[in-house]
Amino acid sequence: MWLDHRAVSQVHRINETKHSVLRCVGGVMSVEMQAPKLLWLKENLRETCWDKAGHFFDLPDFLSWKATGVSARSLCSLVCKWTYSAEKGWDDSFWKMIGLEDFVADNYSKIGNQVLPPGASLGHGLTPEAAKDLGLPAGIAVAASLIDAHAGGLGVIGADVRGYGLACEGQPMTSRLAVICGTSSCHMGISKDPIFVPGVWGPYFSAMVPGFWLNEGGQSVTGKLIDHMVQGHAAFPELQAKATARCQSVYAYLNSHLDLIKKARPVGFLTVDLHVWPDFHGNRSPLADLTLKGMVTGLKLSQDLDDLAILYLATVQAIAFGTRLIIEAMEAAGHSISTLFLCGGLSKNPLFVQMHADITGMPVVLSQEVESVLVGAAILGACASGDFASVQEAMARMSKVGKVVLPRLEDKRYYDKKYQVFLKLVEHQKEYAAIMKGD
């Protein structure tokens, strides 16, 4: 449901209130958050949904409720997506102001009035019914949850990097940025003190790593955008046939095809005349503008496999430039980031990883366990079962470095120039919109 953007008018009305809770979501609320979605349900599905609902859950809280019968919510989901404050709790005035005073009247029982830190043990563990469904013994400890991306961040950000010669070795964990990249991407940075970053969600206290403030940047579509660009191209059927004949994924085939056509220059230089602005589903961070659209400049009449491969490369680079823009916004506000920790489906793609290293100029650490979201979930479970005394202790023991990818610093000038073009694209898009709105 996070990708559903139908609550546009609701989120505009919420942002027009300028309520103080908006300070902790980068200044403006995203259409992907829960308050606008709840308001949309109330206004559009009053009788069939709103009036009949006993609870509204985020997915991680729904799963822990199904597993244990306990309706307590995770601090992570309520703080990051529902405007709950770890220090102050719910703000009655916000819900009344936006037209959802129903929640205040019933003491927030439908959206959560018992809130637990991630990793806390829930109830009596797995219920007999859930245990039967899962093929596990009843009573196994179940932890208060994390949102999937936050579990990925927890699974990678604490890894022991000694011996790799990285700038973050011997530095606090606050010098690391976890990037969880799949259908969309989330950029998780932590700090000892709250940092307010315009257009970036947070600061959220203890929402991912206990005792630290979290800022969460993000891109609404990344893996989904790459699929969209590749599958919509005229040469896609040919690509599919050739990849199948080689028993490869289409992306492994495209990566090898790029190596074939690059000639003497590095692969990244193939896009010298082709530039992409990646906000085909609006911008989540740091521009926080859901009206922005995608852009491609440098198209030709030919539509062969070479053109598809180069468009794919330009799209991957655009996503990496988006990450660079988020990092710059976070650093301008007070973060100090030296190393990227990537996980999620896109981190399995070596081109995606190398482009992030080259375009940000930072080394990329890949986890030994690619499915880092599962590592984060396991860390929580190991805390709930009492195997570790704290989330930090579990992180240090369970997160492992798999590989380090270094940036090709000799290509820096080229990517700096492409980044200038990248920023021009959105500047021009805003100018075009102003022209069309003008008299």
C-alpha cells in the first residue's frame, strides 16, 4: 500500500495545516504515509471499511498481531509513518485538525495505545494457532517489529569493518548510511542528537537503532523504475530471448552487453549524451514533491539492444545521482557520512553497486548475508528470546561484511558533470511547469 498515491488531496490538506508534527517528516508529509491514507479511507469508504474496522495496522504490526494475538504496536512503525512521538506520544491536536478526531475519542485503540520498542518480547510468544500455520512450536518468542527497510538497515549498519581500510573504521556508526534498495530505496542515517533535514523524514528517536535518532531519505521507485524502462523498450523481447538462451537474468545479460559495447572507455561513459531524471512516481527525498515527473534527454530514432542497454545504464546512474542528492541534503543539515552500506535486491546487481560508489565517491559495503532485512528480523528475535541483552550487542555479533566496492575516483570529473546535468533537469522541469501555469 505504500506505493498507492491516491490520497493526494488529503496529503495536500494535511500539509496546509503546517502542524508541528510535520517537522519530523522533513517539513511536509508524504502521500505514502498513513495519516493521508486513513483520511482517504474515511472520506471514500466510510460504510464498507471505516465504520467496520476494529484496528488499522501497518504490515509489521499486523504480522506480530497474527503471530501472538497482541495488538501492541512497534515504536518503529508508529513513529516513522503515523506521527507518534517516542517522547510525547500521540498529538491529539493533529488528528482533530485533519478530521480524524475519531482516534482521539477512543484513546487511539484502533491505531495503537500500547507501544513497544523493536525487539521487545510480545505476549506469550507464538500462539498455538499461528504455530500450527508456521510449523513451529507454540510459545517461541516473537519480537516487536521493524518496518522492512528499517530491519535491513539494522541488519547492515552495525557490521564490523575492521581490516578493510574504510574511513568508517574506528568511527561512530553515525558515519554510515544504510541504503535498502528494492522496488523503492530507503536511505537510513543515524545521529546521537536530532538533525532536521528538509525533505528527509525524521528525526525519529530509537526508530531503528535504540538510543539513536534516525533520518530516512528515500526514492519512491528504483527497482520498479528500472523494470519499467527495460520492459517498456522495443528491444525487450530480443533481450528476453537472448538472456533465456544464456540462462541469465535480463540484468546480468545487459551488464555483460554493456561490457561488450563500452570499447576502450569505462562503461559509465556510454551515457555521455543520455540523461535521466528518475522521479516517474514523484520525489520522496529530498525535494518532497510528488508532482515531479520522469525525464529523459538524448533519445535517438534507433531502438536496438545497444539503445536499451544504454538507457538501462542511464536509469541506474540517475538513481545513484538521486542518492547523491539525498546525501548532500543530509550532510548540509549536519550528518557526516563516509561509507554506504547497501542491501536489498538491487545490491545483487554489480552495476548498480559500482555506479553508487562512483557517483557518490564513497566505498560501498555489501553484507555477507544479502537478505539483510532477514538479518534485522533475526536480530530482533534474538533479543526477544533473551539470547542477546541488547539490539546493539546482537547487531555487532550478527552483521558481517561480505564485500567492499571502491569508487573509481579517476572518473569523478565525468560524474560531476553528469550530476550538473541531473540538477539542471529538475530545474528545467519546474520552469516548464511555471510556463504552463502562467497567463
